[in-house]
Amino acid sequence: MSILPAPTKVEFDENLFWVSLEDGRKIGVPLAWYPRLLKGTSDGRSNYFLSPSGIHWETLDEDISIEAILNGRMAFDGKQAA
């Protein structure tokens, strides 16, 4: 079992959200992969919680694991692909 780096910061631009990881990487993820984030407001997107394993947006009902981000997995039918 490998240990994945924890997220340290999340930022958004027009088409992507950027996840900074504790190992120094910054990963760009298409918002189109996550309809809840794509349709969410700026306030909703900025209201997130970081855990060692991922990012959680309670108000948008979205949870995205670092494993999914690193493996390029997108949401399916508006739900996170685990």
C-alpha cells in the first residue's frame, strides 16, 4: 500500500481546479469532470475541507480523493468515482 501526499490547497480558474500536494506537485483537474463543482458558485467552491485523503465540499455534496485525482478518474453521473 502506497502513501499518497495530502492536499494543501485548492484553487480554481475558469476551466480547472488546481490541487497543491504536500510533495510540491500541483495538479490541474478539469471542472467538467465534476459537474457539481462546475455548476457550483465561487462561494460554494471555496467552502472546502482538506483531509489527508482528499477534498470535501459539504455544501456542494462533493468528495474527491487524491487517489482519484492522481489516477485521472472523473465523476460518474455527478458522483465521485471511488
